[in-house]
Amino acid sequence: MSMDVWLGFFAACWVISLSPGAGAIASMSSGLQYGFWRGYWNALGLQLGLVVQIAIIAAGVGAILAASATAFHIIKWFGVGYLVYLAYKQWRALPLDMSDDSGVRPIGKPLSLVFRGFLVNVSNPKALVFMLAVLPQFINPHAALLPQYVAITVTMVAVDMLVMAGYTGLAARVLRLLRTPRQQKRLNRTFAGLFLGAATFLATLRRAPV
């Protein structure tokens, strides 16, 4: 991959990662509930899901999944159900009394948070179809494919980790400003609404005609 092509892809990665979506909502939700360092495990799971999606495209399976109505709808409705589940969990999240410094955030299990992030990304067929349309623009079919896909994967993961760190840290910082359980409860329910909004958007997604 030439330097000018990589720079174009690098810029595209920032646009893709900064675009609000289920991953950004999940990152902010984790930062809000667990703080930055614990909540960032969710972002690592998001990257694992991203790596799997790129591997699927690199293996040529992505085109098959994008063309299969059955596979598309199975992935889509699994993603919808999972986002609704996350909305329910966020709605039910217990607020902390931050009126003094004794409030202690819940300790999320790292593997659970990684798995949560992984499911959010891997169950999004829109992301798969989108990357299937975008990635080939930066691939030279006449050169070795593996080094190009490795460069693409490393670049996308590095950029997305930085962006999700920003989302997670922003939400973790917001929690410090919420001094009462009532304020936290409102914000939890706001995030629950965002998860439901993402689920609704995913539910209305239609497979592009082949």
C-alpha cells in the first residue's frame, strides 16, 4: 500500500470512527458505569469485532453474507435484540450517591465488557456491508493482499481505539459532575434511549438489492 493511499485510508478511518453509532454509545455507556480504565475493556471488545469483520471481508465471505438475505437478517435481528438488551440493562443500572467521595463505581468484569463490545460490533451487518464497499477502494488487487489487509486492520484498530478512548473518557468525566442519584438515573435512561434508537435504526436497515 503506497503512502498516498494509506493517508487517504487513514483520513477515512477517522471519519468512520467519529461517526456516532452503537460502538460509540457502548463506549460512553461503559465509561459512565465503570469509569475510564475499567470501561475501556469494552473498546477492546469492539476492536476484536472489527478485526473479525475485516477478516471476513479479506476471506471473501463478506460478499456472500452481503448477498444472502437470510444471513443478513439473522445478523441484523441478533444485533437489534442485543441493543435492546443493553438498553434494558442501562435503564436498570443503579445510580451512585456522589454527594461525597465515598461513592464507589461497580466493578465490571473485564471479559464480560470485552464480550459486550465484541457483540456490539460483530452483530452489525451495516458495518460489514459498509466496509465491504469501502475497503476494496484502498486495495491493490495486483499486489500481495495479506500485507495490505494487515495495514488496513492495524490502522483501523489504532484509530478506533483512540476515538473510543475519547468517548469512554468523556462519559467517565461526566459522571464526576453528577452529584446525585437522580442526575445519574436521568443520564442512564438517556443512554438507554440511545441504545433503543440504535436498535430501531438497525431494525429499519434494508439489504441493498443485489
